[in-house]
Amino acid sequence: MKLDEVPNYIDAVFKGMKKVVIGQDEVIKQMLTAIVVDAHAILEGYPGLAKTLSVKTLARLLDLRFSRIQNTPDLMPSDILGTYLIEDTKGTRELKFQQGPVFANIVLADEINRATPKTQSALLEAMQERQVTVGKETYKLDRPFFVLATQNPIEQEGTYPLPEAQTDRFLFKIKTEYPSFDEEMEIVEKYSEVLEEAQLKPVLKREDIADLQNLARKIPIANDLKKFALDIVTSTRKKKDLIEYGASPRASIGLILAAKGRALIEGRKHVSREDIVKMAFPVLRHRIVLSFEAERNNITPDDVIKILTK
Amino acid sequence: MKVIENALGEVRKMLVLSKVFITMIDGVLVFLVAFLLFLLIKIPWYLSVIPFVIYILVYGRKRILGIRYTQVERVVPELNEKLRTAADNVGKDNEVVEALNKEVLMDMKKIRTSLFFGSKSNMKKLGCMGVLAFMVILVASFDVEIFDFVTLGKSRLDDENFLPTQKNIGVFIDEGDDDIYGDESIIEYGNDEILIGLNTVEGNRDLSQRKELEKKNFASSYQEEKEIYATSDSSFSENIAKENQEVVKKYFNQITQG
């Protein structure tokens, strides 16, 4: 893929997404950015806000192997990673590894906070190392490998919230918001009248995604903007009145990379200040722990990030 | 890559020139203000070069060191963030940077020198310069002054250090002594020059209000010399002829009778 062709491909993905998902433009953009920068993302939002639908639709537009893990409290790590089965071939019995759903290019980990910490950590290890170790054997995961997880913020019973250290594996925490009145009207019209699923064709092949990932890393950034991004991240460690624990240098790398990815998606050949500000929210909101004082005053991580990006 | 480097160099050169131009305009303004002020307080005009030179050195340096590509981006919005990104990534060589450089080169065509030199503030400054120059001409032609700084300073010095004393004029005239004719020392003037200074600030004498001379009768205890004779100064070492002695005697007799 050439640089000039990028906007056409991105446009085609957006058009495909729009056939199914009404509104949620920022969510789509951030999901696509995660793909472009080869990172995992977690989508958080109330039920019925098209989290799962968005991931499924994106997976259909990418010519990649897709799998879905529906997380429940009784889900075992072997249900995700795979297990050894005894296979009887020509009279001899041997153990054969049966790959789990994690052996795919796009993994939708639905309601990840419903799985037990043991199962969560099995998935998170695969996300970090991009390999799976079962018994004595280590299996490399196919590239590209993305985990797009979803979680529901309101249901607390029977859930195991991901610890901060584990959410750090996700580059983005994408928030799905309620649609506007007009968007909801369109949703109602679309899904109360038509029964058939929208016809979608894969737009991006494996090689295209690899090209996009290469191009994203080549997007240049001005020194003062780089400094601006680092200032935002490092200020999370200094603002003790609002933040108890700030973001790590991984967040700095993530923010710069995310800004580059967004610039590519927006069809620009350079990172802008707006890219950094926009991407600071999904990159930092799960990496900062608010102080008691901030929580007492009903201040959200997004409010704090808004202050930091000013 | 060479092309973008050259283009960035050109932009930088233009920025330096514009900063020098602005500093010069501001410097001339400073000069004119100082010139006008110095004229009004009677300080030699050429001293107004000092604030001009100081301004040029301090602010010129500050402005040139403070040159950033964002200054170009502000006047050419198409180059916003692109120009500094291209400048910061000159050493990098990949297809995205190359494409960005091409885009920047295209947008650089929109940079006009007039955007930097013909700004509103510069026009206002030029207007101010005109007004100040006109005021300088007016003040100089009508010799307007707020106060004479130099004379004031000089008279203060005179008051403190150069009061006429008995030593430098030979005679000390005490203002409190009304009857000077009774003092014998009046005839011993000596050869020193008498320095008479009028203190225009502290005194209440007005030279423009001169009055006619009044005839005054002095009761004097002065004893006239009985015999009048003329002598030459010791430095001439010559004797005055007898006939000339007569002329002098006759002259004195005539004027003392009148």
C-alpha cells in the first residue's frame, strides 16, 4: 500500500462501519487507530451501545481470522488458550494441542471483567507476549494480533474488575457514549425495519494492515509536540491533588504512537497537537488512579485529562 | 532532502531579516523619542544614540535567538505544524517524511515577504516615526525647552565649587556690606579676571527688565589724592612724558569737577 492510497482504504473501512454502526464515529476511529498501531483496546460502555457490534463489524471488514470469547466466571484459561487432547490415529494415541480462540488475528473478549482473574491473566499474558505457553510448549501467535475487549461499567456483581497493571496492557480504553437523538432515530429506523444483515466485504488484507502499521510508525512528529505529549504524561505524576498514581513511560510511548496512528487515519503526514489531545483520553484514562479527594468531588479521569491537555 | 534544507534555510534567513527590520524600526523609534526628550531638556542630541544602540543590541539579539518556525506558521496557516515537523525531521529519510517535505515545499510558495514586513503594527510604528520626526522639527525650530538640564547642572556646580572668592578675584564682595566705599581694599583689584555669575534659577534677577541708570549720591569718606600723576604698569618699564602727565592731570581735574 502506498501512502497516497491510505485515505481510500480508511474511507472504505469507515463506509463499511457506517453501514452497520450508526454514530460512534470517535469509537470507530479509535478502534481503527488501535489496529493501525498494532495495539489492544478495551471498550467500556453501558449495555446496548454497540460495543460488540462495532468490534464484529470491524473484524468483518478486515480480512483476518476472527474469534470471540464470551467471558463468564466459569471460563477456564484452557478455554481461551487451548488444551492437549488425546488423539487416536492409526491405533496409536498421542497428545495433540487443540488451539483455543486466542489463536486468531482479532479476538473479541466480550465482557472481560466477568472472567476470573486467573483466566484474565492467561489472556493478558498472550496479549503482552504474543505467544502462549501450554505445558512445556510455547506457541507463537499469528501476526497481526489484536484483542478488542469490552466491559460493562455498571454491573458489579459477579465481575472481577481488571487491576490497573493489567489494564495497562491495553493501549486504549475506549468509551462508548450514548448516541444523539438523530442518531438514535436512525438506529431505530434501520433496525426496526430491516432484518437482513448488511453485506460487507473485507477491505483490508493482512498485508495492507502490515503496511498501515509500518506507515504509522514513520509519521514524523515535531519536537515541541513530542514535548507536549510527554508533558501531559509526566504531569499525571505531579498533580498529587487529583491523581494518586500517574501514568508510566509506556503511556508516553503509547500516546506518541496513538497520535501517529490518528494522523495517518486522518490523512495527514504529520502529527498535530489535536491528535495528541484527542488520543490522550483513551491512552491515559485507565492509567491514572484518582486521589480520594478527586473521587469525593465526583471528578472523572476524563475531567483530569481535560485539565492536563489545556 | 537537500531541497527542503535549502528552503528551510531561506525561510530562516527571511525571518532573521524581518527581525532585524523590526528591531531597526523600534530602535529608530527609541532614538526619536530620546532625541525629542533630550531636545526638551537641553541635553546634547547625539547622546540619544546611546539608548538606540542599547536597544538594538539587547532586543535584536533576543529576537534573533527567539526565531521559531511557528512565526511563519502563524501567518501561513497552511503550514501549521507541517513546517516545524519538516524542520525537526530533516535528517529522516522515509516515504512519509518525503511526502511531507513535498507538501511543505508546495505550501511554502504561499509565504510572502510582505506578510512579515508589512504588518499592521509595523505600519503603525512607521506612522509614529513620522509624527515624532515632525515633533522634533517643531521643537528644534521653536527652541522649546522644559528646563535646561545642562545649565542647571552647571549652575549647581558653580554654586558648590566656583563661588567667587577673595583668592581668585582679588576682592571678596560681601553682599551684606552696604558701604563698600569705606573699604580700602576696593582699590586693590589685582590683575585677576573677575568672574561674575548670575544664578538664573535661585536668583530673582530678570535681565529683560533693565531700568535706566539712576543717579545716586554717595556720602563718601574717601580722601582724594592731592597730586594726580600717571604711572605706567611695571611690566612696561617706561616713564610717562611730562606733557602727557599734564594731559592726564587736566583730564582728571575736569571729570572730578563735573
